[in-house]
Amino acid sequence: MKQRVLVLNRAWQPVNIVGMRRAINLLFQEHAQVIHADASGHRVMPLAEWLAFSEKHPDPANSIRAVRLAVLAPSVLLLTEYDRLPRREVRFSRRNVYLRDAHRCQYCGRVFEVAELTLDHVVPREKGGKTNWENIVTACSRCNAKKANRLPNLAGMVLRKLPARPKWRAFLTAFAGEEEAAPWLPFIGAPPKDRARADSPQ
Ligand SMILES: [Zn+2]
């Protein structure tokens, strides 16, 4: 099932990515409406319409139970007020660090499955290293074990790039290749991975 939902402001600009529970809350509080893609384009559906649509097109594998109803999991929400979700900062989390680093170990440079990845404190915690965007990188378990509780240079390892808080726009683009983000593409201005770079709006 889908886990994340893209949220647009009233100008149809992406302002956030929220978990499904938050998305359903926004919908039920009528702070947002669902944007649904069909053959004729994008339809905006308020809660009542989305519930009716969910009933007509049951899809248990892609639904949440809410107030004894099966609600289809939306992909994109449109806020009904401008300022409901003003933050455009990317939340610091394991999954988002992996996304920032494109699932690439920042020491050996190879791409791994999530199960083989770990988070590494560049400056070890014991030496005062913080758990934040600037000190946490994606590392494969092998590199992480090799580095242990040392600074990279003392372990004879080189960081591929200095870690930093990702920019919102670049972060959105990082989702472009993910299956659940396919319905977001018309809104995030990111080309699918198989499309030529020249097509990019940037
Ligand atoms: Zn590695």
C-alpha cells in the first residue's frame, strides 16, 4: 500500500510529503481534497466525493479503514487553505537520508538495497557528533563496520560528498523514480528517470 502522499497548496505547488495517516486526517478535517488522475485529467474531490468514489471502486489492498469506512489511499492532496502546511523542510529520518544519498554508500560509492544500508555518524557520537543532516550519511554495513567509531580519515576512508540538509525541490526530484511517486510527477516538475534530461523544466 501507498505510504506517502504529496500535498499541494492552493496554487497547486508541492509543499509537503505526509504519511497516509496525516493525509487521511487532513481529508477528514476538510483541510484538503483529493486530486485524482483519470483518463480525462485531474479531478479534485472533496471528502464526500472521495468516500463515494472509494465505495464504487473498492480496492482493499490500497485502502485504509477510517470510521468504519474503507477509504482509498490518495496519492495527491490539495489544501483548501494556504497556510495549513507551511513547512517545506525535509524531515530528518532514516528513509529520507537514504533518499538524499540515492541509496548510495557515501564511502564505497555503491548503491545498495535498503536492507543492506545503515546510517553512519561521520563524527562519531562518542566524539560529540550530532544526529542531523550535516553529520549522518548513508553507509553500507561493510563500510560502517570498517569505519567503526573513527573519523573517516583515521579509518582511511573518504566521504564522497559533505552531507547537508537537502533542498526541498531536489528532494522531491529524488522521489521521481519511485513507484508510489508516479502520480506526483505532473506536480513536482521532475522527469521520469527514462526521459531525456533535456525535457527537464530546469
Ligand atoms: Zn560501502
